Amino acid sequence: MIGLFIAFEGGDGAGKSTQVELLADRLGQLGYAPILTRQPGGTTLGRALRDLVLHGEHMSPRAEALIFAADKAQHVEELIRPALLAGEIVITDRYTDSSVAYQGAGRDLGAEEVQRLQMWAVHDLVPDLTVIVDITAEEGRRRRGAVHDRLESEHDGFHEAVRDHFHALAAADPQRYLVVDGTDSPTQIAARVWERVEPMLPGVPS
């Protein structure tokens, strides 16, 4: 791959989407044109799967894990891999680590099993940098207010298990992860992210 692949992860309500936009704006000011996407929902199939898995009726944890894997398989095949091969910068709001944390740890399906499923789905494609925007389950619930999808509506114990697994992933591979405090101001968080991203940038397109 000759492009740059950056993922933002974290609990619901952490502020990932804000950081995606702030980083894209900063890159745009320098002449880059990053591709922004999200999971689930970054493709036509993904949007249908997103509606099903986040807003549909009850489904089993294993079915949920398989749907998220299907979304990522299509996303990588259709959008992410071609963009990286073309030398683009791709920024995604969630990637495989969310499934490992939410279905593997939160749903207690086993992080290693879900990790293997995810890596098979994406042909072992991992981001160059994964930023984890960290907040407590209590803070996430406060920020989300009364609007909840199927995963957001889970109890705080579920969300703390997800958070703990994000921390475990980052501790195991500090070169690929950056953990930022989601209670800092958006500009403070963006500055920390930029410190890690700037040295990784390819040459500015002519």
C-alpha cells in the first residue's frame, strides 16, 4: 500500500467524528484531499447493513459479529484498498478494532475469535495509525442523551468492557495506536493527533 490509512476508534459519544473532520480540514489546508468514510456504512451495502445492525430488531451476538465483518469486507474491497493503492489518504470512523472490542469483549464472543474473523474479512489490512478517543461509559451516556441505537443502549458494564479492550489493544502495540483523552477540548485532541499524523504524511500532491 502506498497511501496512508488512519482509523478513529472509541466509545459511543467520544467525539470520533469531530476529530475525523478536524484532521480532514487540516490536511485540506495543506493541499491533501483525504477520503473520509465510516464503518458500518461506507458503501451502498454497508448503509443497508448499518441500518439493519444498529436499528433493526434483536439479533444474536454471532449474527451481529458476522454482519459487521461483511460490512468491512465490502468496505475494504470497494473503497479502502483501491484508494490506498492509488496513494490516497483514507480516514475511517471505526474499523476492525470496534468489532473486536464490541462483539469480542462487549458481547463476550472472544476477542481472538472476532479478531480472526475481522482479519479474514479485510485481507489482514490494518491502519497505519489508530487513534482511540477515550471516555468513560458514564461520560458517553451523558453525551448521547436520550438517543440510542442498539449498541449505544447497552448497559455501562458493556461499554466499560469495550473501553478496557481498546486500552488493551493500544498497550499491546503503542507504535500503531494513539490514545487521547476524550474529555479534553476538540482542539487539544486534534493537536495531539496532528503530532502523530504529520510525520507520516506523503508528499503534498502537485
